[in-house]
Amino acid sequence: MISIIITAFEAPELTKKCIEGILNQKDFNERFEIIVACPDEPTKQVIMDYKKKYPKVIKYIHQNYDCPKNQLMNEILKIVKGDILIWTDGNKFFERNTLKLLLEPFKDKNVGIVGGKIIVMNKKDNLYGIWNSLLVKGLHKMRKKRFEKNNFIEHTANILAMRNGIIKKIPLDVAEGSIISFLISHKGYKNVYVENAKVYVKYPEDLKKHFWQRARSAKAHMELLRYTKKSHIKYKNFYNEILFSTIKDTFLNFFRSLSFIFFLIYVQLRAYISLRIRNQHYIAIWKPKPKS
């Protein structure tokens, strides 16, 4: 059995879209179960409506408002039946072929964890959209680079598949995707990144919420150092790598853009001199070939 776990929070319409997207996945069949947890009544009602339609597939778990996500995940680990567990959130959406792509690497019995790629839903016509695109681009670049070099990869819990039974409990003081990735890798299992398995994510478009989310995430990633220091895994903070990579790319793009600006100025000056000073007017002809 394959267990897909959705943790939702006060988002009935988005949770509906999330469940619908999973039910419409390619190769979705009776070997799947969908477990959905939430604390609020409106979202619960959406889940129960789907449970009536798919009683053998959909399961509801009540979550207390003050229950940390890692603790909720620990409670789910006690009751889940699947050999493979796939985690996501109620406000995230899988691309149509994502389940199949996530499950493919598990044919190798040595694979313990598989992660996918985040696609930003925010428009790039504002500062937050640009910021989030830079962040996600950096995350993808680092994960792909680490996977190609067979180094440790931190996955996101927005799209995370793991073999059941490897870990029994998730620590509460660190980002869930990071610590699950570490604990499974630390036990010697293969850690796989599938860039074609995609999840769509919309980030906050409010400065206060954006800052809170990024600060919380950065702090949770830093906490992972307390676990990796005593292990064989070489760990570099994801955020530090992304920061340096982004600075490098930004400066490269800046100088490339600057050189293009100077090139355009040069073209304009040449055109001005030709037209206004030398009185050489525009003629629509092909430039003749040089004589051999």
C-alpha cells in the first residue's frame, strides 16, 4: 500500500483542490490511501465529503490547533499502513505525473527517501514573486548538484516520499523535511532527487508573513547542525549555499546586463553619428557580401 498524507490548516478550497489533484494522478488505484489531517471544521467538512465518495481511500485525522506539525506526523506514523509514505500540505498541488515519478526510485530496495521540485505559483510582477523564484531556483540548483555528486540532500515536506519503518519518531525542534532526510540518509539509505516530480507552491505576498516564514525556516535548518555534527554526513546549511549562489548569479547577471546597456548605448551613438552627422540615411537593403 502507498499512503499519501496531507496536513491541512484552515484552507477548505485549497485542500479540495489538493485532494482532487491526487485522485486524478496517473496510475492512482486501490493500493493508495489518502490520510488528511486538519484542526478546523470547514476543512474537515471538505475531507468528510470526499470520505463519503471514497470510503476505502480517504481517512480523516483530527489535529489540535496547538499540535506542532512534527508531533502530528509522529502520531500519523503510528497508524499509517503504507510501505511508502508521501507527505504534502493541503495548500500544495502535485503535477499530474508526480506520484508515479516519486515512486519509481523505490524499486531499488536501497532507496529510503525521494524528494521533488518546487514550482512557484506567485507571479513575478512583484518583489515577493521575484524573491521566491530566486529562492526556489537556488534550492533546485543545490539539490540537483548534491544528487549528482551523491551528497546529502535536504528535501522539502511539501513533496517528500519515504520508505516506512526506517524511522519511528521525528524530532520536534527541526524542519521536518530536513530531519527526515538526515535520519534516513544517516542509516545508509539512498537519498534521491527527482526534478521532474513537481509540486506547486504559493508563498506569502506580505512582508511580515514572508519574513516570518523565511526566518522560521532558516532557524529550523540551522538546528539540523546539532544532529549532523555527530554523524558521518557532511552538512552545509542550505540557506548559506543558496545565499552565496544567488549573490554570484546576481553579480554575473548585473555585469552581463551592464555590458548589454553599454552595447546599446554604442549602437545608438553609431546610429546617431551616421544619420545626423554623416547624413547617411536608412536604406532597406541586405548588406552586400564582401568581395573575395
